[in-house]
Amino acid sequence: MLSVPAYRQGIAAPENGFKLSSNEIALDPLPSVRERVIAAAGGFNRYGDAGQLELRTRLAARFGVTPDEIHIAAGSVSILYQLVAAACAPGDEYIHAWPSFEAYPALGLASSARAVAVPLRADATHDLEAMADAVNERTRAILLCTPNNPTGAIIRREEFDEFMRAVPRNVLVVLDEAYREFITDPSAVFGEEVIAHYPQLVILRTFSKAYGLAGLRIGFAVGNSAILGAAKSVSIPLSLTQMAGEGALASLDAEAELFERITEISVARDQLAAQLRTLGFTVPEAQGNFVWLELGQNAQALADFFAAEGLVTRAFPGFGVRISVGEAESIPRVIELASRFMSELARVAEEG
Ligand SMILES: *Cc1c(COP(=O)(O)O)cnc(C)c1O
């Protein structure tokens, strides 16, 4: 373990600090969205509209599916739990990559399903061949994350199609596209382009990230209505709030404005990744609203060093550190501190 200066975590003055650990949008909600959510909040003595037909109808039109082939829930994380619970009996397996979304390993706990983690390739992409090879007679589901949280690397369309040819028809494949809107690499697989080809495929999207509704809790799945029906049947009824539904509808209305923000974030991401590479960090292709620094045993040390200076990031000990693209003012701070950390590493290495 590298010895870095003995800074302590969690002492940042809030006015100097930045939270870059949850891949949220740092900008305030758009006024039009906020107003509609506040208007909906006026009626919270009533349960929300659980069916969300208007939202499902609008989303269905975009994906070329029927409203039955859209399932909305209080966050796409809750749909992940539903899908694993619906697909797996005790002792069954589901496969996911690692490092990947931190929720994946625990999804099967409630249903006593076993999570099988397949290491990423050296370039931080999904090892789809190894994932297909990990399928056995107990496998019920495979979770794919593109761009992968935390590494930012995408799955390419070509390798995705090849993977789908290798996977048995009765294994559910979930394409978690929580960061879909930030992708600028045209070779990526896009759920909306492949959903019609594969009956066993479910794609997951969320309003939490690019749409900036993380605190409202709303996400959705697109896929075969029988699979989604099974997910619904294990869901907790009435979890979705009317505020979340109205926030999502208002966000669709405000998409032009939202997508200007998203474009700016993707540009800032590319600049940040390039600058960090110039400093000597290993940064895989970043296609979400975050960058990944591959640090191995130095991961926790970098996160602690940042935290002591008021930057909260997400460490995956032994692997790396994920940094969200946050407030514009946070970016020079990230660069400056990353540069200091690199000098410190070099100094320690020199001292042996
Ligand atoms: C943030 C995130 C989610 C979305 O979570 P919500 O429950 O919709 O807020 C899903 N998958 C991944 C990989 C994420 O990073």
C-alpha cells in the first residue's frame, strides 16, 4: 500500500467541496420540471397513478413497442431486483461483470440466487466471451452494463450481436443503459436498435442520471411483456410517486434543453479524461458522465487524498477510482489534485 500524506477524510468545508461520487447531474433541475413536480406534490394525500399509461405510451412510441412492453418503477435498480427475483429460484445463477455496478452482487440475496462475477478485460470492457462461457444449466440471467459503471467503457454492437448468438434463448439478458444519453461513440450497442431482434433481451433506462431526477426515483425497462409481467408480479405495489411520474413527463417535454447539458457534460468528460491521461493515469474510454482511473492498490489512497481536499469520489479498493463529471469548478480541482497525487507517487517510488 502506498504511503501518502496522512490526510483525514470528511473534513471538507461544504462551500469548498464537491460530491463527485454518485454520477448525478450537478446542475439544478430545470424550472419547468421543478414546477410540474411541485404541482404534483400538492396531491400527495392520494396514491400515485401506478399504471403510468401516458408515460408508458410516450416511451413505447420511441422504442417502437407497445405500452405493455414498457415497465416503470421507482428507479431502475428496483427493476434489477425484480428481474433477478422473477428469473431465479434459490440456487440459480446470474452473471455480471466486475468491477461493474455495485448493486449487482447483492441482487440475488433475497431470492437466494448466486451472483457469478466475471472479471473485465484488461481494457476495462466486458469480457463477453468469458461471460458466455460462464453460462451453465443454472444460469437464468446475464447483466450487461454499457457504458460500464464504474469504468465507462461501452459494449460494441458487433460484439453484442456475437454474444447474443452464443447465449441460450432461455437465459434473460439485461442491458443496463443507465448512461445511454452520454455515449458519443457510434460503435456502441444501443438498446433501441437491438430490442426488436432478441425476445430474451430487456433494456433498462433511468431518469436518474442524464435527466437529473435521481432523488425522485424513476426508471424503466423495455422488453417482452411476459418477462416484464413477471417482474411486475414480484414488485412492491404503489412504490412509484406521482411526483416522479410528472417529473419524467416534464423531462421528456424539456428534452432539447436537457440534451444541451448532456452534450456539455460529454465534452467536459472527454477533456477531463484526456488531461488525466496526460498526467500519466490509465483512463479507459469514458462514455458515461464519469471517468475511471485505474489504480490497483493505490485506489483507496487517491480517494482519501481527494477527500481530504474536499473532493468526494468513489473508490473501488484494489481496482480504481470513479470520478463524476460534476460542477465546472470541480474539474480544475480534480486535475490539480490528481497531478499532486502523481508527483507524490513518483516521489515515493524514487525513495523506494
Ligand atoms: C445509477 C445507475 C442505475 C440507476 O439507478 P436508479 O435506480 O434508476 O436511480 C442503474 N444502473 C447503473 C449501472 C447505474 O449506475
